[in-house]
Amino acid sequence: MPVFKHPEYPEATLLRLESLVLFRESQVSTLLSIFGERQHLSFPSLFIYGHTSSGKTYVMQTLLKTLELPHVFVNCVECFTSRLLLEEILRQLQSLSSKEECPLPFCDTFNDFIRLFKQATMTPDLQRQTLYVVLDKAEQLRELETNLLPGFLRLQELTERNVTVILLSEIVWELLRPATGCLEPLPLFFPDYSIGHLQKILSHDHPPEYSFDFYAAYINILLGVFYPVCRDLKELRHLAALNFSKYCEPVVQQKASERDTRKLWKNIESHLKKAMQTVYLREISSSQWEQLLQDDGEAGQLKGLSAHAHVELPYYSKFLLIAAYLASYNPARTDKRFFVKHHGKIRKKNFQKKHEKTSSHLLGPKPFPLDRLLAILHSIVDSRVAPTANIFSQITSLVTLQLLSLVGHDDQLNGPRYKCSVSLDFIRSISRTVNFDIIKYLYDFL
């Protein structure tokens, strides 16, 4: 017997829906009761919310397609203006009502949208049943015109059609509710998946050439490493597909059996630790990562690098970061020795003071003023760099990325001061991309 029950749909359809949607039985049952009969008037608007990768979009798409309900599905990130959003809804409506190609609708205002919506839904098929308009990433509506969200919430009233607007969002309704009065939608919460749910969902992706138990053991190892730092189902699925070939390597080479979990774990342990560096941040592409897994020599080059070792930065941002690192770990009195071309002869015994016995890298980065950063930047870059707004905006971007730390910004007399927040391994990897030997310019390595 199916878990879901609805008098209108056959048992085979509900069983198929149950197999496609895992661990969302409560939410799907609630939606089925809200949808009711096809020809009955449905609730004007629903607000479905939950964290990313909690199944909101997948459940809604699967439910509407499996039950063959007429619907329009629009992503508000892709349709980033009001005109694009309204015209995309109308375009999908035209494809529902007519199989013939129609000219693309031109819709500039919400009043035009209501008029064209009525025209597009005049067909008998759409008038006999509820039409569902799904707006994914609905929090983006806050960036559009203020009348848009209240208008969608009253779309059933304004168009005099049996239509339900479904908003999918990652924020709560209190943060999305418009300032003007509006019809309150019916809320439905999607909780996060537990580790047990993730284990069973990911295990269903097992390749046909391997047994379910073998792939489930791999997923258990993967979640043991990544679950404390990553709960995103999409990200975990990507990581599982990316690293499975390395897990299978001893089995393919006939060095271990599928049940020899200890040998399989030892083979993949170091590679999973490297993959930890790519969680939520695509430092390298999937094809590059697979190449590194196949080539042990190239993979060895990644040892010891920090989590941001392959972050792509603009050309001058790299030099700005190098200059910031030099300013943080070199004493200010050494700038003349390192960065002035005709500095004259400086004796080493005077250059290195006797009381400086502790490495600057052990003491940590020191704050430096903005003018010193720009002076070092001019010295290490071959071409002349003018202090334009572009350079200052890149400094701000480095602070936003937490590669630089802003300290003492309240001191208006001396100006802002910064500290470099990256490790030596990271700055060496950045320096290699611009062919700059940073070790020659560091006071601790003289």
C-alpha cells in the first residue's frame, strides 16, 4: 500500500511518487491535501521554506510532473528583472495552452501581465483544473518592484482563475513579507536531512557495476569525513561521484576485495582530506581533480597547501596580497634593503639586530598602513600601477574574502591599517602563479 493517499490518483502513480521522494512523506502528504481535487479551488498561495538542499525544488518538481498537474516553474535568479520574470511565466503558459509556436509576449507592467495571463488561460483545459505557478528562489523578489510580490499573492483574485502561486525560499516569511498589506500565504517548512537520511539518499546513486552494500560503505566513510563541515546534499553528491574512482582503485587492481574496508579506507584517506579543501569552493574543476587522482605526481604537489591554494584572483590582487604579506612579516626598517634599487651598501650585522631572535612567522602578522602597502606594490610590480579606484576596490575585495584583515579603521588621523591573514604555503602558491620568488624578500629567510 502506498504511503500517500489521494482518491483522484491511481495507486501506481502514488507508489512511483513514494519511490522518487525520500524522507519527505509528511511534506508531500500535506501538499496533496492542500492541492485537493484538480477542479476544486485551491489555496491562493503557499510559502515553502527551508535551508539549501532540503528538497524544496526537487519535491515540488517531482510532485507536479508525476501527478501531471499544469504548472509554470520559474527561477527568480535567472529572471532577475520584473519584465524577464513576467514574460517567462507567460511564455510557459503559452506552451501549456497551445502546441503551436506563438510570438513571445511583451509585458512591461503587472497590469499587462494580468491581462495577458487571462488570455493565456482561456483554454478549457486550464479552466477546468488548478494551475500552479512556482517561483523558485523567491527571496530575490525583494530586489524587484514592491508591487510584484503582493500581486503574485493575490493572483487568483486579480485574474479570476483557479491558480495557486507557490514561493520556494531559503529565508523565513518575516524577512520576505512586503511592507504593504498582502494576502498571507500558507507556510510549509522543509527541515534539513539527518545524517541517516543523507546516507540512504546518496546510497541510491550507486553504479550498476558495484553492489549496493559496497557503495553504501563508501558513503558512510564519506559522510564520516564531510558531514561535520558540509550538510549540503548537492555538494555531498558531487564529492561522492568525484572520489569514488579512487575508492575503487584497490578493487580494480585486485589488491583488495569489496569487503576489505580497512585497505580501501587507507587508500582514499589522504585524497578525502585534499577534497576537504574544495567544499563549497570550486578551486579546481572536476576534470582537473580526476586528473590529479590518476596522477600521483601531480597530486603530490598539493600536499601542504592551504584551503585557498588554488583560489583564482585578479592579477593585481595577487601582487596586493604578496605586498601585504611582506608588509606584515618584514620589519618596516628593512623595506629600503628589499625594495629600493639603489639603497647603497648595508652591512648585514647592522641589518639584523641581535635582540631579534624570534621569527616573525612565529609572532604572527603585524599591522601596516595603506601607504606602505602601495609603496611595496609599486616596487614588486614591473609596470607602473596608479593608485586608482580599481586598486582600492581590490583591497576591499581581499578584506571581504578574509585574506586581509582591516584593523584600526576608526583612527581617521593615521588612516586604515591592515594585516595579512594567509599562511606561508598559500602565499608561496600565489607567488608561483605570477613568477615571483617571495622567499628572497622575506626577512626571516635571510
